[in-house]
Amino acid sequence: MKFVHTLLAASLALTLAGQAQAAVSTAEAAKLGAELTLIGAEKAGNADGSIPAYEGGLTTPPASYKPGESMRPDPFANEKPLLVIDGKNVEQYKDQLTAVSVELAKRYPGFRMEVYPTHRSASIPQGVLDNILKNAVTTKSTEGGNAIENALPGTPFPIPQSGAEAMWNHLLRYQGMNISSKFDNWFVDSSGQPSLAATGNAWVNYAVYDDLNKPMQAQDTYYQIKLMYTGPARRAGEAIVLRDAVNPLVQPRRAWQYLPGVRRVKLAPSLAYDTPDPGSAGAATYDDAFVFLGALDRYDWKLVGKQELIVPYNAYRVTYAADANKLLTANHMEPSSVRWEKHRVWVVEATLKEGARHIYHKRRFYLDEDTWIALASDQYDARGQLYRGAFAFLSQSYDQQVPDATPYVNYDLIGGSYSVSGLTGPYGGIKYSKPLSNAQWSSESLAGAGIR
């Protein structure tokens, strides 16, 4: 595999557990705002011009957008594909594809990737960018990369020195502060039969962004989600609250679950790591959510380098699809519904620690240089066999200056199935809302709202 950049081995090594890894020097940080954007991406385009220079992202809605609406029209709807990749020509482009993309093209004659012109549409608020510039010289990774300190809300490591630092950039990425949307999750089995895995209402709060001037503390919640399931019938009335903290070794994930059959709220510490997620009909793990979500402590993380990769991007046709059924075909998503573009990504490889337990022995993540969102993954089992993989569907909420990647797909290559999660289009799209009260975030609130 050809990489645009490789990094010195010394910069890839994690520090010993319990020690802090120093931030980059002032001289290194001076690249931010010069040859690098403030989030750490390369400003320049690539050599052949297929990736353009970054010019600030998409901040002006298209003329068809109605102010205040949560359904955002595709600003690139009239463009035509530059290239189509399928099983006949996939070998020619395999150095620009994930292992899962290559396998899908080889395995299924109907699978294809329609590759469009690249638009670096990502944009986030200036206040967050200002924090990122400060973080470059102050934030340190601790606990062998499993935690961070001295970080303001924003990307903690715009010039990462390790794989764990790059993954923290993904976990703490800016995706707004409060999202409330109704969603569907679908599962398509190996025979091609789709079934509804879950319908529900979701409230997401990136709590540390509530005060941009407040440094993040070890026990601070950086992410919390509340799910109230309304369907299918077997799941109606179930509810979950889940919280992740800045230092998961000091404050591990906290989760509570309400089950109508039991009629009580219970602690649910198992809703983490490789526990099968019923929201995907068990086709993905809890840490497969949004390609990756959760603690880093079960893996050793290696920063491999950067790569030019063809990935889903500006995926308005998925995020805002009014009829989810039109996205679903046997074996893979309906090809014309997915827009693919070439972007630069950071490549991070995770290897399961000796003595640790997880169904994935090795994982490879691909993080968008303009947002730090994990756009894709390849997952391998203990035999080294390609097992599963995911793709996130990123689109810019141009009216909010927020890059969103709520919907994502997980492919199970051994089982021949896939699941698509976070489809909000049937219910009005991605909605940015006022925060819930502390009482509404409490575990006790699940019982009152979760009764059928």
C-alpha cells in the first residue's frame, strides 16, 4: 500500500503507562495556519489535483435550502461520477481503497463505487479552531495513551505523534453540541432480506463543548447519548443512557438500561467493547458505533501514516434519504445512493493487547484529515481473516458549521450481512436542539419515559 507520508518510528511509539507524552514544540505548532489548517490537515491539494486545496469548507447553504429546516439539500446533486470502480477494475485502484471496499467489489457483481469530484466541505466554528491551536502545545496523552490532560474543547492533537492521539482526535471531534433526531436502523441478512432492527429517538450531547473556555477534566463527560426505542414491537419501550469520560481509567463508561419486561432501570456495564449491539441486530459491537466509540485500553495503537483513499463523502443522499428502503439491496447498499470521493486520511492500526479480550484481533481505521471523523474501518479476527468493516456517511451541516457523520454501515464479510444505523431522513434529518436538563439525562428518567 502506498502512503503519501510515512512517519519516523520514534514518533509512533506510545509512552509507558502512567507517563505523559509531551505536546509538540512551538516550532512544530507554527505549521498550523500555515501549510496546515488549524485542525491539522494539509492545506494544499495533492500532486495530480484530484484532491483540491482547502479553502475554508462549505459555509453557504445552496439556494434550495430553507433556513431553519433540518432536511439539507445536496449542494452537489447535479454532479456526475468521474469514475466507476467495480469488480472488473478494482485491482487497478486497490491502493486507494479499504480492504472491505476491495472485497465487496470482488465478491458481488452488483457492487460499484461511483467516484465524484472531491469537495473539502468540512468547516467548524472559529472558537473551536482557536482552542485546537492552543491544544497543540499544551495537551498531553497519559496512561499509555488511554487518557489526555490539559486539553480545551476541540481536537486535542492536531499534529498527532501516536495512534492513540489520532483516535482521541476522532473521539473528541466537533460534531456540534446537541443533536436530537428520530432514526431507523436496518439489518440485511445473507439472503438479502431487510428487517427493521430499531426505531427510536436519540439525544446526543458533546458535553465538553458547552464551555469552550473550560479545560477538560478526567471525570468530565465528553459524550453522552440517550436512546428511547419505539420499534419494532419487540423493542418498543426500551431505553438507554450512556456516558463516556475524558479519562476512562478514572471514570469508565457509565450506562443504564430500562427494559419494559423488568420494569426497572439497571446499570449496564456490559454495553461497551465487543458486546453485540442489538441496535444493529447484533451485526456490530458497541465500540463499532460511528465506526469507533469507546475506550482505547484493549489495544496497542500505531499511527501508520497518511493515505489518499476513496471513501463515502458529502453523503447527503444517505443522510437525508426519505425512504430508507431505497438504500437497501442484497449484500450491500444500493450503489447509486452512495457518493464516493478521494480524500487524505490518517491510517491508525490497532492490535489487541496480550491477555485482552475482543472479537477483533486487529483493526485499521481511516480518519478524515479535515474533521478527524473515522470514515472507514477494516476489522480482522484472530486468524487474520478480514471479518467486518464500516463506513461513515459524512455530510456538512452547512447552516450550522458542523460536520455530521450520524449514519454508518457495518459489513459482516463472514456472515454475508450488513447493518445501516442512524438513518434520520424519514423523520426530518439531523436536528440541532436545545440541551436536555440534568433531570432528563438522569438514569431515573428512563423509567418514566420508557413504559409502553
